[in-house]
Amino acid sequence: AVVSTQSTGKKEEEDLDFEESENDSPGEHEIDQTARDPTAFPAPPAEPAGRSRKEENRALLIANLIRPFTVLQLKTMLSQCGKVKSIWINTIKSRCYVVFASVAEAHRARESLHGAVWPSTSPKNLSVDFAEDERMYSETDGELIGDSIDIQVIEEQKRKKPKKEKEAKETKKLDDLFRKTVAVPSIYWLPLTDVEAKERAAERVKGKPRYFVPEPELETEYTKPRAVPRWKTPERTRRR
């Protein structure tokens, strides 16, 4: 009987441990996941964003972006500040334009993102400021249009600008300038004029070579100098 009570007590303790593990707060696990996700919404910047020198509007220019991240992750992060109407990003993902539904949402996004670090692995701080409508229109090739831009006026300005016609450079081929042999590889050549032909004929009659041919050097045999006896040297003769 004693053994049975001890075994039942161990089972009850195991059941209690299992229930406690199930009733753990789920927030701890979620916090770990968000901390590990580098594309989550960034922490607030150390210094508040100063007043912008540009006119407030619904469009923002975000610079100092560094990969890795996807456009969907960027849009998801920006949507936490407000409703994103449209977004454009360059090919190397270093800067983007984003248009919000209202000016208040764009102002809120600038206040919370300017100077922040996103993604968390980036070594740079984000630079967020209100976009200039004309620059945004030209840089995005007309994909994003600001509130202060009249498309008809811009199209008329483009039409009025004189188009620079490219001057067609006349290119001549070797076949047009020279004659060539039938055998391959071809050798290109030009016939002599009448004056040149007469000059060449006169040179042949005189025996003058067409090109300068250097005269061959005469080969001389090497002669070994004769040895002078020691008693015939000038020093010996002086002593005598």
C-alpha cells in the first residue's frame, strides 16, 4: 500500500509540472521572435527629429537603407505608421519614396523613423524627410505623383523642349576604300596612279632600289695580337 501511494504522488507532481508549462505566458515567446527579427519596427531614435525645411506633404524620402530586406518587409514596417498608398525603391535598395494617405501619417512616420536603425543589422541611421514632388516625379519616372504636380503642365514642358537629333556619322567600310584579294585571309591594296606608276618605272630603269637597303658589313677575321718579349719592353730598354 505504501508503494502505491508513493507512485501516485509522483504522477500528480508530473501532471502539475506539465500544466504549469502549458500555462506559461505566451508573450515571452513572442518577444523573443520580435527581438530576433531584424526587420521589425525599430526602436525610437535617440534624438527627436528636428523641424524639416521642406514643405510637409504625404510623401517621404527614406535614405540610408541597407540590405538584407524585402520590399514587403519595408512596406509592412511603414504601414505601422499609417496607410501606405504607394511605394518606390531603387534597384540597389538604398533609398525609397513612400506616399501615405494623409499628411499626419507621413509626419508621424518621419518623427518615429528619422535617426532610427532599420533593419537592426544596419550600420547606418535612417534619414527620413518630406519629398519634393518634382524630384520624386522625375526620379521615379512618373510612377509616383505628388499633390502639387500637374501632369498636363509637365507633359507640355516635355513637348516644348527641342529634341537633340543625333547626327548620323557616315561610316565607310574597308571594302569601299580598298580592293582586296579573293584568297582568304584577304589582303587590301590600292592601285597606283598614273604619276606614281611613271615614277616607279623611271626608278627601275636607273636601277635605284625602291626602298633603302643597307649595305652588308664586311666580315673581318680576328687576328690575335703578337706577344712582345719582356726584354723588348720600353722599361727594360730604359734601364739599359
